Amino acid sequence: MDERTVFIERGPNGTILVRVPSRRVGGYQPPDAVFTFRCGDPQFEYWMSQLSHQESQARSLSAISPS
């Protein structure tokens, strides 16, 4: 199971999609919280930098991992 608390992906038209998985509480699991940010949104630059960092880490790990 993936232990990350936030999933960030690049969406269509340059949007940033941020998904926060829900947690089961008392037998009920609500839907995940999903946010989208577009260029010009106040938090867009923050999430873009987080996505860039995530992508650079993924590239570094794939360069280290044997094929």
C-alpha cells in the first residue's frame, strides 16, 4: 500500500490535480478530496513546484534502478 498522503499529477491543459485519499472512519470511507489548480490560481505555483520535485525524484529513482 502506498503511504503517501497526497498524490499530485499533471492534468489536461496544464492543470495540476491534487488528490488526498480519504480514511475509513467507523466502517465508512468518504470519497477522496480532489483539487485542481490552473495557472493564475493563488496556489498553482506551489503545487507546480511540488509536482516538479516529485517528477525529479521519480527520474532519479528510475536512473538508479537497474532495468
